[in-house]
Amino acid sequence: MKNFIKYFAFSICLLTAINSNSQSLSLGVKGGINYASISNINADGRLGFTGGAFIGLRFNALALQTEFLFSQQGGRFLENDIETDYALVPVIMKLHFLRIFNLQFGPQFSYLINGSPFLESEKLDLSGAVGLGLSLGSSLHIDARYNFGFTDAFKGASGNNRFISLALGLSFL
């Protein structure tokens, strides 16, 4: 309990310091499509939905954005559909350039919500994300990302989740 209080107090101090020095705070929603597949398994891809909410802090040309997303992933293997749904938490660093563009990269943590009956899925998935963003005004954003898995997606099978996503975001702040 004593450690929890220390970590909580440190977190509050850190957030206060970050908020006081930040240029802008953004909060919003995003949604789009993704095309997912599984590496090392000769499988067709799956077209699915991705969407959720985000919060970000921008410091001039540098920004940090955390998202809470739902994502449909999987593919088709040996005439069987592999349909997996994940809750994603990407922590994305953005480098802004030419006023409207940004490069995106960072880790992504995923938790399996719905697995495939065909293969036994791992519950947790760690991946990386890289992409390009476009700001259309102060509140409208377009993100294109490639996500590549670092951990095996299924128990007893070598294959990582990977997908390309295209999403439209709307900032409220």
C-alpha cells in the first residue's frame, strides 16, 4: 500500500508537470479499416474494423498519443476462418513536419477479446507500429499504420499478428 501511494503521488506530479509544459492536449475518437494477416502461416488476410478513443500531448514538433482501440484481426487458413478480436493500447510517438504531416512509431499492447475456434490464441500480444499521419485542420486526422507482432499469436504455432490500418480521427480538444 505504501508503494502504491508513492507511485500514485509520483504519477500525479508527472502528469501535472507534463500538462503545464505541454503546448496542446488532444482528446478524441477514431475509426477505420484494417487488413490483417498472420506471418509464417500461409493464410489469406482479413478485412476488419478498428476504432476507439485517443488522448495525446503535443510539444511543438513532438507528440505522444495513447489510444484505446478495438481491432478485428485474423485471416483464412486451410478453408477455416481465423477471426480474432483484440483490445489494443498503442503508445505512439509522433514527429510532426511540414505543418500537416507526422511520422508515427511506438509499441502496442493487445489483449484478446474473442479468439478463433480453429487455433488456440495467446491472450496477450506485443507489437510495434509505424505510420504516417495527416492533419486536416485542427480537429480532423488521417492515420495510416503498419503493425508488426513481436510475439506468437497462437499457442504451439509460430506466427505473428500484422496488419495495415487506415483510420479517420476527430479531436474534441
